Amino acid sequence: MASIGRFQKGEDIFYAKVVDGKLYKLKGDVFGSPSYVKRPVTPAKGIRTLVPVEPSKVIAVGLNYADHARESDLKPPTQPLFWLKAPTSLIPDGGKIELPFPTHRNDFEAELAIVIGRRIRNVSPQAAGRYIFGYTAAQDISDRDIQQGESQWARAKSFDTFTPVGPYIETKIDPQDLTIQLFQNGQLRQNSHTSQMIFNCAQLVSFISTNMTLLPGDIILTGTPSGVAPIESGDKLEVRIGDMQALCNSVK
């Protein structure tokens, strides 16, 4: 796999390739044809891992696993169901999920995220792969009290900190051949496989591109499998997708 991350050291924010835990700083446009400094960034102390991209929009796909639709007592969609999440809801690996209404039911949702690499509008599923930069782990935290009380889901899923993403973008994986798991305080809660998606990644990118222009860095959350459950303050959540670096966040 080829891991790309976004980092901060002091005032310097930069992209880097991650190899055996060492960071090789990127030169040029991360979505173009970058080159990398041959020597790793040193010293490693004081480097923060950031959300791996700065998207113009975050698009979430709902009910894309039939087992999750069943546990939600909803019919699987006949075409992709999607909405927009606020980019201000993003937090990186290690960030804390903050619950604005702790008395509400708030659920975890582990998801594979697509990162767009090129401007895209009206492409076919067959061509969609050429516009995908890579993939990363994500969560779509959801306030169920609000979600069930409103006809659209953006508010319930757009609170600050409700979209953990990262830590790195993987550019050389098969998105339809990945295990997807979530651990809550060390206990396995979600355990599925991306082959169970109703609409695969290429189909999602194609469909969404017929409705809006996608820009480099835009993120598409591809849906969650069954097993979603409530979170509360003090929880430790870990998303593991294939051999990708785990996404770890706590709740307060």
C-alpha cells in the first residue's frame, strides 16, 4: 500500500508519504505528480497528524449495506441515497468526539471513505476509478434523536467532531475486497466486508458526479454495515479497514 498523510509541525502544514512510520515530505501538488524528499522528516517529535485532506464537501451515503438497512427497519435503496455533511464536522485520528446532547442516543458508524483526486462531472462507473485518489477510514457519528425527528439527516450528522477521518489515504488498494470493523472499548461491534455494499465505489462516484461537480480532496463516505450502537463519554472507538492504519478516537 502507498500511505499519504497530512501533518503539522509548528507552523508548517505538509503532506508526506508514510513508510515504516517515517514521513517523506511531498513536493508539489498532492493530487498532481508530486515528488518526495529522500530523507525523512526529523525529528519526529512534535508532528501532529491532521485530517488527510481539506474537502470542499463531505458526502455521506446511507443504507449502502443491506444488513444495516434491515437493522434500521428500512428498505434498501434502489439508487444511492446521499446527503452533505459539514466539513467542520471533520476531526483527525486521535481527535475527541464531543456529544452536544449527551442525553440523546448517539451512534458510531464505521465507513470506508473515498477521496476524490480530480475534478469530475458526469462520468461513467467504468471511468470513475481514474478520478479516485485513494481511500481512508471514517466514521459517520449520528444523533439518532434528531435524525428520527427530522425528514433530512444533515443536522443530526454534522455537529463538530462527528466525522473522524484518517489517519492516512491509501492509494493502492481494492476497495471492494476489504474487511470493515469497529471496536468499542476493545470489543468488536461491527464486522463486515466492503463486498457487501449495495452500490460499489465506482457506482457511487459516477452517480454522485451526475448530481454535482466533485473536486480534488472531496470525501465520500460509502455507508456503514450492521452493528451500529450507542456511544457515551469515555468510549474508545477504533475503525479497522483491511490492512489500513486504524482510525482511533475517544468520546467526551
